[in-house]
Amino acid sequence: MSNDPCIRCSYSPSLKVTGRWVIQLPISAVSQNRLSGRTSSVTRRMYSALRNKFEKLIEPVTSHIPRAEAKRRVTFTRVYAKGKRAYDDDNLTAGFKGARDVLTRLGLLLDDKAAFLEAHYSQRPGPADGVEIVIEDVDWQ
């Protein structure tokens, strides 16, 4: 894995940002390895529990964010406490699927497909576990 903290990143800082909102959540971003159960029903239950945790934390802090009207750029960042290590890219991205679904359900994304969402994933050490979600309206021209 490279030293670049942004996994599979094609983030373009040159695009004009017309709106930006930051959500800080006191939740650990879970590795995909932890979401994989022995059966599909176990995996679904584990995913549902994580999605519900994201929903309980995201919904109360997003009333100031306007509903999506166009494609948005969202950066999901895992902050991990001392003694923990970085995830590889597939474990990092899969652990945010529940958050993407919650943002879509709340209308903060039109959809979580590539046509409506440019998603970026990063991770960095910090004083405690947490998640940062940055939602941006961007002038795509």
C-alpha cells in the first residue's frame, strides 16, 4: 500500500467547491473482514446493525445540509486510535457502505451509484477512533 492516505483516489482539488459540509462521528469504521459472517444471513444482520449505527449518528447532525440536487463528491475518512493499523483499500471502502446508504436515504445523495456520487476514502491516525464525512457540491465543469 502506498503512503497516500487517499485510497484509489482521483480527487481533483482544482474543481470549484460550491458547498461543503463536514460530519464528525464518534464511531469506529469497521473492516469488511468483520462484516463477513459464516452465512449470508449473518452478514446481512451485521451490515444492518452497522448501517443502523451510522443512521442514528448521521441523521441528527445533517438537518443543515441541503438535499442533493446533482452529483456530489463525498470523502469518507476513517480515524484510528494509537495501537491500531490502517486497513487495506477493499476493507476500508466496504466498511462505509452503510454510511453511503444512509446518506442516500436522507436525500443527501441522489443515489450512491457513480453517476451521482464521486466517493473517496482515506484514513489517518488520530487521538481516538472516529469517522469524518465531507460532503461537497462541486462545479463539475
